[in-house]
Amino acid sequence: MSKTAAELHDEVVDLLDALQGTRRRLTEIKHEFARLDPDQLDVDEIGDTTTAAVTVQAARAGLGDVDRAVALAQDAVYAAMRHTSRLRNV
């Protein structure tokens, strides 16, 4: 049997909740990386030569990119919800 419009809307709400949880965890991870002391770290020898400081900064920048992407996804879900919340089965 097909799902109702209300059930589908609930799934969209669940999707938004998952994205919000992802952003919360991402914020925690970003803060944990910010607390790392590059002077207490080393890097492997795979790939281009780099330093711990450069690698930590690159990781933080990458996580910032992820945060912006998830924020865009959240905005898109909110936009969809404006429509999914209006549908009802007859």
C-alpha cells in the first residue's frame, strides 16, 4: 500500500532531523579539530610533503565545506516542507 501524504511529510521531517543531527555532530568535530595542537602531531609520508599545521587547517577547511553543504541541504528540505506540509489525501 502506498504511503499517505502525511506519512511522506513525516519522512521529510525525519530527514530534516537527521540533517540537524549531522550539523550538531559536525560542529563538535570541528571544535575537536580546533583543539588539536599541530606541534603535538605528525603526518604520514604518503602523498605530498606537508606539515601537521597545514594538514589540520586543510581538514578544518574541508569540514567547513561539509557544514556549508549540509546547511544548503537543510534549506532545501525546509523549502520542500513548505509544500509537503500542505498535502492531504482525500
